[in-house]
Amino acid sequence: MGISERKTRERDERGRRIVVAARTIAERDGWASVTIRRLADEIEYSQPVLYSHFQNRDEIVGAVALEGFGELATILRAAIRPSSTPGESVEDVATAYLDFAFARPAMYEAMFILPTGLRFARSDTPAQLREGFGAMATVIAPFAQDVDTATETFWAALHGLAELERHGRIRPAFRSQRITLIMQMVSGQLSQL
Amino acid sequence: MGISERKTRERDERGRRIVVAARTIAERDGWASVTIRRLADEIEYSQPVLYSHFQNRDEIVGAVALEGFGELATILRAAIRPSSTPGESVEDVATAYLDFAFARPAMYEAMFILPTGLRFARSDTPAQLREGFGAMATVIAPFAQDVDTATETFWAALHGLAELERHGRIRPAFRSQRITLIMQMVSGQLSQL
DNA sequence: GTTGACAAACTAGCAATGCTAGAATAAATG
DNA sequence: CATTTATTCTAGCATTGCTAGTTTGTCAAC
């Protein structure tokens, strides 16, 4: 009987619509506007229905964030061109990372700022959460002995650049200079800026 | 007549008590527990009184954050010992910065994550907001052509390390190795880790 | 077909939040 | 003492996340 299959399919579809609505509203009006009531309105069901899909609001943010990690990983991988030198690749990945952060501030917020209930560095950690790290590790590897630690540090630098600029604490006009600095630092040359 | 002086003095004192209470509660129970009602309870006045001191809750967070910037600046300056080499100074400041972030997570959150209404890079920017940057610039200067940009990048790296570790996305056990990496990067040597 | 069990969805409401209008009180002024 | 002005409070609004309890729909057993 395909009835129960249809039902779970429809149910999954409804879950998807919740996540899509959350993302859409967040990107247009900010996460503060993503309320359970508004999401319920959007999917045309009552509020308690949302709690049969997600334990709480944070889990909805987490579902959006998970999408974001997948997309970021794809973008970072696409930024690595085989024809580039190792140094250029570092710069390209760094630029792609920051472009992502500034083009999708709400998504970046979900991924790195808001509580999401996502579990990192665990056995049940979803693949999306590891892939972005993997892409960064790929371009860092040629310059590092301890690739994991070096990638963590590279990632931290990018995250810090994104956050400080997003909060208006460093000068937007000097973004590319800062990326150059990071690239030169990673590739072990003295800053010539 | 010293009466009005006494009144403004008492009023300022009450304002101070609000900020102290906010900080105390935040450090003990987190910022979510810092509610207007709880603060009103703490200072033994009704809620509307708080709004004669601060426009809204964010401004209270901002007042605590401002204290934090002052203290961070002091700590960073104290970390610079005249007897150290330039490279050691970079490492010492980096370590002091991260120690601050992890020892006072609520304070760090107020300074860098929560909305505060604080204005950076403006003519009316309070001195506290500039001093921490100044301390970092001091130790970066020997290694940089463009000191401001290099300091921004250094700061971003530290901020990213603090945030990613605070959120459990990088391994706490490798903190000192990451600091070493940053120090070596700033001082322009190849990573030997 | 009717009935009864089960699942799905809804209505209504709780407790908490930031914030504010308007009343009450205290203090200063004539 | 009367009046105006400044303080402070009471009470309440609108919004939030979340949930208890009820209604509605579905489907199998008789």
C-alpha cells in the first residue's frame, strides 16, 4: 500500500516548506522575524504542527544552517581551480568564504552565531559540517605540517574577518588587503603590504 | 546648593548599580537571564526607572560591553613586557586575548556578539573601544607595513579563534598550537608545527 | 453501514518578555 | 498652605515560544 508512503512524503514535503519559509523570511527580514506563528501562517497549518517536525525553534534555525554548510562547502570547492598555484588557491578560497558570509548574512548568522543545537566533532555529525572544513584543508595542506590545526587557524581568521566586518569593527574598504595578508601569512612570506 | 549635586550623584550611582547587576547576572546565569524585571528587582526600583537610565535593554548590554573593552585593553597592555622579543609579545598578547575571552564568556559575548548600539569607528567612539586595538597594533607594528590593516587581520584571527572554540567547532586541546601558528605567521616564518 | 480506536490538527491559553501610558506620590516653588 | 514640577509606581499591552486538551478526520473490525 502506497498510502503511508504518500503520507510520509507529504509530511517530509511540509517539513521542507517550513525550512524554506524560515530561510526566506530570515534572509528578507532577519531571524527575529522568523516566529513560529509566522512560519505556521506561511505553511498554512497551526503552530503545534511545527513542533511535530522540530523540537523547538532552534532546531529550525539548525535545519537552515545545515543547508548553509552544504552550500558553503560547494562554493569553497568550486573556488579551487586546478590551474591555480597553491597560494592563489588559498586566496580564492578565502575570498569565496567571505563573499558567502557577506552575500548571505542571515545564513551565516544561522551557521555561526545563533543557537542551533547542531553537534560538531561527533560521531553523528552530518557530512555537511565536515565538507567545508575539508575544502579549506585542501588548500592549506601544501603549507602545513599539522593540516588540521593550520586549517582551524585559517578558518578562524576568515570567520573573524567576516564577523568583525559584519559588525562594523574593521574597515570594509580594506577587505582584499586583509585577504592578501592572510594569503601571504599562510604561504610563509613576509607581508609586503 | 549641593542638593542637585547629591541627586545627580545618587542617580549616577543607581545607574552604576544597574550595570553591575547586569554584569553579575550575565556572568552567573547568562544574558538571557538579564531581564528588565530582574534588574529592577536587583536595584529595588520599578521597571520604568531603568528606562530613565537607558533607552532599552541593548544599551544596558552596551554599558557592560564598554567596561569589558576597557578591561581588555588593560589586560592586553599588561601582557606586553619590555623584556620580550617582538615575536614573544605577539604571542603574549594573543594568549592574553584568548584567556580573556574564555575566562569571561558573557562579557565577550556582550562585546562582540550581542546588539549593543555601540558605535565604532566614529568621531564619538569612546576611548575604550580604541585602546584594545592600540595594544594589538603595538605588537604588530614591528612586522607590518600597513599597521592598521595588519592589526585588523590579527584581531580577526584572535576573534575567530575565540568564537569557533567557544562554539565547539575547533579542538580546545590545540589552542596553544594555533596561537603558535599565528605568532609564526605574523613574524613571517614558515610554520614548523 | 456502524462503531470504536487511533492519528492528525486545531483552539485556546500559559508564562515570560520588552516596553509604556497614566496614575500616584514626593519634592520644590510661589 | 497651595501649586506646580519632577519621580516613581501600578497596571497593562503586544509579542514571544511552547503546550494541554479537545476536536476532527481516517480506517479497520464487526
